[in-house]
Amino acid sequence: MIKIAGLSQTFKARTGAVEALRNINLEIDNGEFLAVIGRSGCGKSTLLRLIAGLIRPTTGNLLVGGEEVTGPRRDVAMVFQRPALLPWRTVLDNVLLPIEIFRQKRSVHRDRAIHLLEMTGLEGFAKRLPHELSGGMQQRVSLCRALIQQPKVMLMDEPFSALDALTREELAFELQRIHMELATTVVFVTHSIQEAVLLADRVAVLSARPGRLRRIVDVDIPRPRSFGHNAHLEHVAACSAELHQLLLSSEEAPQTSSTDLPAGRLRRPRPGTKVHR
Amino acid sequence: MYATDYLRPSAAEGPTEPAVTDKRTRSRKPQRLSDAVLPALGAVLAIALWWLATEALDIEPFFLPAPPDVVDAFLRLPGYLLNETLVTLLETLAGFGIATVGGLVMAVLLAASRTIERMTMPLIAGINAVPKVALAPLLLVWIGFGTQPKIVMVVLLCFFPIMVSTMAGLSSTPADLGELAHSLSASWWQTFAKVRLPWALPQVFVGLKVATSLAIIGAIIGEVIQPDRGLGSVVVSSGQSADTPLAFAALTLLAVMGAALFYLVAAVERVLVPWARAVSA
């Protein structure tokens, strides 16, 4: 669905050139949920904005659905860190905003908008104004707005990071349900290992600036995944440990595979953890 | 908003009234009462103090008329005063209307095109810096007598604040809303009409409210320099006939007109931009 080849991005800042991304090569299948994880400033948001077509790449090839990315597209929806709801519009009107901008008929899509609101637990809030909703609810509206376009690809830039921990878990869980139902391709930028392991099929780990693709970790835990009982905690722990290792160790340190972890932690490779180098 | 999160049950339990709206609906009745009572009380207290001052300090009506003298002036010439009030009001409204339309159009134009903005902004800022009082005699030369020069004076005073605050509003669109519009590949016009303009409305109303008092000042400047009709002329002519109570009656009417215009604009704002108060602190 998404093919990224040799992608590099350099920004011109006041103090000189800033290399945000270097030589990213990545292929994302249709219906796959890819998490992109990395420290602050490693270029994950830049990568997302490149895929969205909001900025042009300095070098490299970017194909979404077989077509080159030249600008924002209707079949690619983006969810931002802040809900970005228009405060003068009701919840329903906010969800229908893309329909209006695409000059399609409101009446045709109105029922689907209401269904989306019900799906995210917002039934009865259609006529409310954004300021009457909590942060988590606003972000759900923003999610509905992205879904009304029936996008082939959803790009999510740390959508839950402005929310409290419990709401994050709740929304991550809901996102999993929506992804299982709609099977949209999702690229999910986060700095939470917990979210990445809960939601993703694969996790792409970016190194510090300039962002390079350090490793892609498979997460083979069967769905639906949860935080509570039957959570396949061993698998989750193994993946989380792997990701922690990648994110928190310095790049110069020898890269340990899961077989080489010191005694006292994991003694042998856990089933369900595959590592691509 | 976030503080009330843990007060509210999850959405799965059904829609509930957020705590914030509860407080507002509960106290709306007594608040409406105090909305009317407190300003009236303030006015009554001010008048009482004024009356007390004139009595206690034994001030001559020629210098500072006591409230009864002013009321007496009202009752002497009600028709005359109301007629002149109407004249001033029409001048004010006409000038305000023209300045609003002109200011908004100009602001949109300057917000749309950087080249036009760079060309005209210094010019407009310079013209606005010229004291309008100095221009009043020139208006007499260019336009002559009657209400037109007064209307022009009103426009000159109101145009700049309305234009500048509208421009400020249009250029203050938050980055995340702009990015949202970009990600939906909205055209310039769609972004302007659906995002930038509604966002700018609170700022536009700031300019309009400032302009209401300036509008009346403009009308009065015109009338004082060229007295023929209107409350400014009443003040001038009553000064010439040493009828200070009448001058005060005219000034009181002006003050009432100014306050009424201001609150009218505020009421329109509450209708057109109901979300602004909720979004800010």
C-alpha cells in the first residue's frame, strides 16, 4: 500500500540545514498497522507529513496505493496530536467537515457520521460544541472525522499523547477495535512502547536525528490484544523489552538480540518475537 | 475541560451534562437579575454622589448643574433634544456602517495579498495618525455643510480600528487548524470561509466595540466644529446661551447613546459568536 524508497528530508533552518530523515526504506502492506516509534526529534512526525503529502521530500520515492505522493489526498486521512476541531461547529458538523470540503452531499453521509459517532461511544453528543467535551472525547471526534472519508490510509501523529493515561488506554483499545473492523492501513506515530505493542503488526524504530530506520520489530501477538487478563503478557514483555532496548540504548552499544540478554532477565528467545535486522 | 474529566462518567454510560454547563444553568436566574440590578444601582449611586456634591459644595448651576436642573432641561425641550439625538444617531450609524463594511473589505484584501498589504499599510497607518480634529475644517472645504462631513468624520475615526483588529483576527488562525485544512486539500477560499473568517470573528468584534465610542466622538467633533444639527450643536449653542443644564442634558443623551450602541454590538456578538466566551478562560 505504501512504498517508501530512499526517503531523505533536510530542512533549511535559520542556523543551517537540519537533516531530519536519512534514507528511509519501508514497505507497508494493505491493512497493516505500523507503529513508528522513536525519541523526540527523530523525525517521526516528518515522516508522517511526507506520507500525507503535506511536505515535499528532498530526495526519495514515496508511493501510496501505487501513485506518487504529490500533495494531500482524499484517500489518506490524518489525525493530529491535538483534535483541531472547529470550535464554532457542532460535533456532527465537525465530523462532516471533510465531506463539505470535498463538495459532497451532506445528506448522503450524515447517517454514516452518526454511526461513526456511535461506534466511538459518542452517541447523543452530535449537537454539542467541542468545548463541552473532554479531551478524550474531542480526540474521538477527530478520529470520526478522519474515518468519514473512508480512507485507505490513516496517518496518526501521536494522537493520544495529549491525554491522560487512562483515556489513552481506552482510546488505544477503541482504535484496535476500529482497525479490526475496518482493516484500514494505519501508520501510527507514538513514543509509547505500550501503545505500539498493543496496536501494531510491526513497529519501526527510528534512531535519533537524523532519523534512520534502525529496526523493524514484528509483533505477532494474536488479536484482540488487551491490557488485562489473557493479555499474552510474556509476548508483550518480550516485545516491550526489545523496543526498550532499541530506544533507550545508545547507537554505539553492540546491538543485542533477544538471545543475548543478560541472565536474570529473559533466558531464551520467547515465542512470538521475530526480529528483522 | 480536563479538570472535569474525572467528574464525568465515561461516555459508555450515556450522555451526561458536563459539570460546567450545570453551574451556568443553575445560577442563570439570579445572574440575570443582578445583570439588570447592578448597573442600575451603579448609575443611581453616581447620580446621588453628583447631587450630593452640588448641594454640599454649593456649586452654581452655571458651572455644574445638579440632577434636578438637568431633568428640568429635558422637560423644557423634549422634542428639540430628541430630534437632535436622532440626527446624531443617524450620522453615527451611517458612518459606523460604512466604516465596518470598508474596514472588513480592506482587511480581507490585505490579509489575502501580501503585496497589497505592504503597499498600503504604511499609507493607512500614516493617515490614521493625523488627528481627525485637524481634518474637520478641511472637510468643511471639501464637502461643505450638512450631515455628510460628520459622517465622513465618523468613518475616518472608525475605519482603522475595525480594519486592524480584523486583520489581527485573520492572521491569528491556529497552526493546527491551518494544517487540518491543508491535509483536507481545502482551497484558499474554503480555508478562508470555513476556518480563518469564523476564527477571526471575536477579534472583529473587539474592533467593532472600540469603534462604537469612536463613532460618537467622530459625530460630535464634526458637530462641534460645524454646529448646525445634532447633540454636539446643542452643546455649543447652549454654551453660547449659558444654558449649562441643557448642555448636560445633551451630554447625558450622548452617554446613553454610546452605552446603548456598545451593548448592541456586544449582543450581536453573543448571537453570532456564541463559542468565543466558552473557548477562552
